[in-house]
Amino acid sequence: MIKKRYADRRDWHRIIQRHYVQEQVENEVFQGQVTLLQLIEVASPLDVRYGDETIRIADDGYVWVQQFPNDAHHAVTSMFDASGRLVQTYVDICLRTGVEDGRIYWEDLFLDLIALPSGQVLLVDADELEAAREQGDVSQADYALAWAEAKRLQKQLEDGSFHLVAHAEVMKKRLEQQLKQGTSR
């Protein structure tokens, strides 16, 4: 079954204290929803392993900028460490994004891309998409959509033309300013 996930990560118990802000953005680079999730305190750090490399993606002071472009089949989470350094960009391939009761969500199609600062781009969770298709949780049309979107974005991430990586830096500064002004959720 396709899972609906929420940008505010209220259900993620690892986060003990957070600040969160979201905004509808319309500029020359991006049209859609953007959020900033500041992890003030976490119960424990989260490290992920990619081949020989282990990367910390969640810890005290980390910031996640999430971008949900209008009419697209992906959501982009750029993860920054406590010093403001980008540690990874995670692209969820999704059926749709939207807003429900004021909460931004995406319907996850399992397949994901991870772009590391080194330039390496990883395609992950293909096995989950295959299993979902085999179990009838994902239609053949949605399966094809997921693969087409992933391949298109993988090419852009590899050739440097995926503009949402740089846009995350811009939005991070803008939304952090909103937090300082007291407009967090």
C-alpha cells in the first residue's frame, strides 16, 4: 500500500524537540511548498551506511529542508549538519504531494535517490517498489511513473542540472530567518 508521509515528521519519535516552518514558494526556480525542520534535540543520532561510507543524517542541531514542487512526482529533502554543511539530498519518488489539514504530505512510491556532496548518486529501494508491484499495492502505471521519474531525476542529479539542491541552501536561510522571527510551527 502506498504510504502517506508528512513533512512535519510529528510521528518520528526520535525527535525530542523541534522547530518547524512551512511556506508556499513561488519564484523563478521553484513553485510549491517548502519546509524547514530544525532538529533541536534527538533521542539518538541517525547514521546511514552507503557502501563503505557512513553518513550522519540526524542529530542535535541538524536542519532538514524539504521541497514539494507543484505538479511533480518527487519530494526533495536536503539534510544539513549542525554547522550548516549539506550531508545529503534525498529524493522521494511519489505519486503526489499535497496539503491536508494544514500538513504537507507526499504519497511515497518507494523508489528513492540519494545525492551525496561527493557527487555520487544512489538509486535505492528498487526492491521495495518491485515488492509493492508484485503484491498489487502499486499499479503498473504508477510503477512505470516511478521508474521514469527516478531515471529523469538521476540524470539531472548526475549532470548537475537538478536545481533544487542549490535552492535548498537559499530556502534554508530564508526559513531560518522566519524561525528567528517567531513564525515556527
